[in-house]
Amino acid sequence: GNSVTQMEGPVTLSEEAFLTINCTYTATGYPSLFWYVQYPGEGLQLLLKATKADDKGSNKGFEATYRKETTSFHLEKGSVQVSDSAVYFCALSRSSGANSKLTFGKGITLSVRP
Amino acid sequence: EAGVAQSPRYKIIEKRQSVAFWCNPISGHATLYWYQQILGQGPKLLIQFQNNGVVDDSQLPKDRFSAERLKGVDSTLKIQPAKLEDSAVYLCASSFEGRGTEAFFGQGTRLTVV
């Protein structure tokens, strides 16, 4: 079946540090890959996505590249801010219709210190 | 554009009682999902509707959980009777049809069963 594995957390960084959050997946075919973020007290929201191999998703300074050869979709940011403190979820969906459901990783909590 | 609306935001009930959650998706979104998010874990799909038909309820505990989507718009998720392990955040999401389509999430209902 489909699954998503995220690195263990939590992660604590100082402001302006470089961030990498690892995500690997298991799925047949060519899933679409997503990063969702949950800020304190808010609902899940899409951060970025990629729908085919070698695509790079980017938003708010965050980037992730769909690597089919390593089945990975690692999230990176060059300089984190205190406002980036949140829970980050990697997810995949197989395709549309009945397979469009999202399969999530466990999530990782990021705390950024001033 | 109005987002996915859910109510109530919080609910505390005793075990063996019943509870219902309501969701109003984004206008025009054919697909509606209910996810269960237990503390420290990623969201897990309970049920997926396409318009008012069920396309995936494989992980719904059907002996106690039920859901309906009347007229392909609003949806209600019910638990009867509740167990302690049902304590979680229940998330509703909706999306357009299509590969790689983003799912939009509501703020969720936090259920505590005591």
C-alpha cells in the first residue's frame, strides 16, 4: 500500500538557520506529492506540491523536488523565521477519483528560536 | 472565497454517548473527505465522497461511525457509541476532481471522550 515516512522530530532551529525535513514515500505508479503545514491554532494548508518526477514545488521560500529515483520529497528552506514554527506533513495522492485521497506522514514539529 | 466550514470546534462527551460533526465544503468541490487525526500522528482517511456517493470508506469503523453527504454538498459524520480511543481531531476537506488537486481543510473538530 501507499505510505509516507518522515524524519523523527521535533526540530528546533535558530532563526536564519538552514532547514531540511526528510520525506520518503512508497507507492506504485506516479503519485503526486505534497507538503502541508499546520500553524498553531489553524487548519492544515497546502505549502507546496509536485505532480511529476523532477518537478520542484516552491512557496514562501520553501522548496521540495520530486525525486523518483530515491522516492523522496525533502523540504528545504535556506533561512527559517520564527513565523515558520509549525507542524509539517508530507503527503501523497495516487491520482484522481477514488485514488485521490491523501496519505500523510506522521508530521514533524518545527520550532524556530529568535 | 469561503473556506471549508466545520462545527463544532470542540466537543467533550462521555464514552458510550453519541456525537455528530458537520462540514460545509467549498462551493463547487465535488470531493469531500473526513480524516481522523490522533495526537502525534498524521491524518488518516475515514471516508471519501464524490458528490453524494461514497468512493472509499475502507477505514471507517462502520460498527460505530457513519457519514452522509446530502445532495452532494454538506456532510455529517456521526459516532455512536463513542469510545475513549475516538478522542482525536476530525478534519473535513474538499477538492475539485483531478490529479494532483489540492485538498482544502477545515479547522477541525477536537473531540475528547472521557
